[in-house]
Amino acid sequence: MLMALPVLTAAVAVLAFTNTVALAVAGSLVWGVAMGIQESTLRATVADVVPSGRRATAYGLFAGVVGAASLAGGALTGGLYGYSIPVLITVVVVIQVLALVLLAATRAMRR
């Protein structure tokens, strides 16, 4: 399920940052699907890998890291949006390809 996240996130950038309302709405819908997968899957993963006595701390750290990454990503997106939308889309797609490669490599190492 996690392998779908980088693909969906790249699709959001391609769809949402257009001049077409229908594509922007489609991008928003894809974003909702990606967030639903991310929120449920990653929280369940924390529960699976962290002992019950440390889950509260793990969820707090998880929320802090996700929040900081969201802040950094939002700042990058805003800066690139003001600079060039095609560059923004390219950067998002490249980052998501790298995320997919990293996720695949991590999964291969765990096997």
C-alpha cells in the first residue's frame, strides 16, 4: 500500500497545478486518497513496530516529524509555486521517484 503513496503524490502535483478546474478537483481527490492511505497505514505501522509501553512517545515523535516535514514541504512548494509551476511539478515528481526507490530498497533489505 505504501508503494502507491509516491505515485499518488506525484499525480497530485501534475493534476492540481493546472489551469483546469476539473483536473484541480481530481488532484484534490487524489490527495485525499493519498492522505487516507498515509494516515492509516503509517499509524498502524507505528503500532506494529513499537512496544505498547512506548507507543505514546512513538506517536508523538511521529506527529512531530510529519509536522516538521509538512512545514518544510509546504515552504518548498510555496517558494517553487511563486517561481515556476513547471519546476514545482518537476521537483515534486523527482522527490516522489526518489521516495519510491528508497521505499523499494528498504523493502528489499528487510527481506
